[in-house]
Amino acid sequence: MKISIVTPVLNGFRYLPEAIHSINRQDYDGWEHIIVDGGSNDGSQEIGKDWAAREERARFVSAPSLGMYPSILRGFEEATGEILCWLNCDDLFTPWALSVAAGCFQGASVKWVSGLPGRWDDHGRLCAVGPILAPPRKWIKRGWFHGRFLGFLQQESMFFSRSLYETLTKTEKDVIASMELAGDFALWRMFAARTQLEIIPTTLSGFRHHGKNLSIQRLEDYYAEIKKQGAPFPPKEIARVAAYLLRLYSALNYQEVLDRHCAKNPGSHL
């Protein structure tokens, strides 16, 4: 199965080569990489064009003034794979990410998967791996998964089938495109209305923390966007207890998740 990876870029010169390298070093060959550039002027366009010229599985799309989520949607329009994901230009895949993700879609009814949340530091080192979560579908749909309630669902680790993506209506895609910061939050809620998120018990990717991340610098704007989408913000103590109980439940069910993954993927080394 082919995996289409979309990378939206706007002045990502500092990190884009490492994101490309993390794709190029995959132990799975069935991928394509679509870079959608929103009008960079720092050399990112040259990096993307050079990569596309050297690698037949890579493509460069110039889309000046296109925002982040419209760029991602444009990339999905260009995609030809049965599995879709996006990797921001400052994030990285683990070397086994694509092979493990692809294995979960083989001969199964799975349409949406994620791994354990990871975090990279500014030097590209995997410095932290989060606990496994068993996110109930109804809770995702209700918008409970954000940093001031049950915690984030990590976008960098998400893979979903083309068939699932194609169930989105034009109105839903327009909602995503209208977002500056929280389009992924809206997308997960839409997916949860349709299917269950399956968790893979390994790290597939991670958020690269370098201090200049848009999601960090504009965190309050992000919360304002999801509040407009109807996300609940319970009192801190209630949110803290709820998040603790979810982590406890997930930890107690870790072996079940591991056994289920290995049963569906007999060749898995996890």
C-alpha cells in the first residue's frame, strides 16, 4: 500500500532537510512525498525542488499565500496513496514508522491509526515518549482531547485511509481550511464521528520542540479556535482527575492493545 506524506512549508529552511531525511531512511519503499510551499523566501523552495528532482517519489507544489491547512488539503488532492498523513517540515518520523503503519491497514478494517506520542528536541533527538492512550471514540468526537482537558492527540503520529478522508464533505473540508491552528483538532472530531482510532504500541513520529513552534507561540489562539468549535474546558481539578483516570485505564489495558496489535500483525517485532 502506498503512503502519501504531505509536508506544508513556509520558510522551513532550518529543519526541512532533516524531515526529508527521516522519510528517505524509511524501511518501507511504498511512499510518495508531496511538499506544498506557501511562498517561502528562505531557500525552502530550492530544497523542495532539488528533492523532487532527485527522488521520483517526491513532488514539489508551489502554492503562494496558501495557509497551512489549505496547503495540507491541496497536498491530499495531489496524493495517490491509499494511506494519507502529513509531516510538518520541522518534525520527524522514526525509521520504522511507515512499515508499521502500513502493516496495520493490510487486510483489516482499520481506517485510522496513531502511535505513542513522541517528542524530538532541537537537535533531532527523540527525548521523550508519552504513555499509551485508549481514547474513546465518543470523547474525541465531543472535543475532549486538548491540552486543558484530556491531552492532545498527536497529529504527527496519525495515519488514515484515503477512503476515510474521502467521506469528508466539502463543508467539512472548508471548516478545516478556515482554521489557522486547530484544523487537526477539527479533523479528528470528524473522523471520530465515522470510525475508531486504533493505537499502535510504538512511536511512529513526534513533535519537534524548538521554542519557535507556531503551536507554542500562539497557544492561546489555538485554544480560542477550539473553543469556537465547542470544545469543553472543565475546571482544572476536574480536568486533571479525568486525564489521570484515562491514563490509568490506558495503562491497565496496555497488554490488551499489544496483544491485539501482534495478533493482527503476526510478523510484528513489537
